[in-house]
Amino acid sequence: MEKFKAHETAVIDEGCEIGNGTRIWHFSHIMPNCTIGENCNIGQNVVVSPDVVLGNNVKVQNNVSIYTGVNCEDDVFLGPSMVFTNVINPRSAVNRKSEYLKTTVKKGASIGANATIVCGNDIGEFAFIGAGAVVVKEIPPYALVVGNPSKQIGWISEYGHRLQFNEKGIAVCSESEETYKLENNQVTKL
């Protein structure tokens, strides 16, 4: 019994580990030694480069490139046509494979359509990167960032709603009714 499903046009190289319930769609290429967790969805025309690690329930939309050095934890969302880099100063004639910088996208983070994540900049838990943003520095947990270069404009709940903190630094998510505290420019869920 097949534990994952892949469209007939998908290419899956040797040495990959792919979890139960994962779906890989048209014209995607999963390169050698990738680890893809359970219940992931890999959209159409996605490239997952060698040694990339994706946790469980990761959603990768169409036309995404995930390059070597990227690690996405559980429940990450990668929007259509977003991209990661892995070399800070690429040149066609200079081989820099030994200089790949690592980027970790922490649990529950979302990256919007056409965003670019410059390598070496981790994305915190449940952070939300707006469509088209260019991330050039580390993003804290629960941060809401937009623009080029990206700028933090607020905080966001685990359900994806903007948090409005009162004078005591407390906010309640409008959907989940979970409570959050802002203290020392850091958000924690209570």
C-alpha cells in the first residue's frame, strides 16, 4: 500500500523519505535525500532541493523553490511562487556550494505569495510574512511583516488574526479567543 501519493509527472529522486498522507502534484521535483513529513501538500511545479527537511502538515503552494539549507518545521505554509535563497552572494562562475546558509521556518509560520527569504534569516513560530515581502533579517515569533525590505507592522495570532494589545499588554484572538501577552517586545501565548 502506497503511503504517499505523487502525480505521474512528479520526479522523486533516490534517498528521499516521504511521510504518510503526503501528496506531490504535477511537474514537481523532489531531489535526493529530502525528508518530507506526514500529510504535506507539495503543489505543482515545486522544487525541493537536496537535503531539505519539511515537517508534518507543511503546505507548499505552486511554483515554490525550497533550496538546500532550508528546514521547515510542522504546520508551515509556503505561498505561491515564494522563494528561499541559500547563498548570500551568488555568481554563475563561482561555486559556493560549501557556503550555503541555513534558514529555519519555525512551527506554524506562514509565508505569503511571491515573498523572498534571504538565506540565514530564521522565521519565528507563527510569524506571518506578507505577500511580496523580502525578508533580510530574523523574524521573531508571532511577528507580522510586510514590504521590501520587510518591516514588522504588528503581531499575529496562531489563527492568523492581527493582535490588538491593551494597556496591560494583553490581546485576545478574535477567532480562537486565545490570550497573548506582549512584554519586552516579545509575544507569548498564555
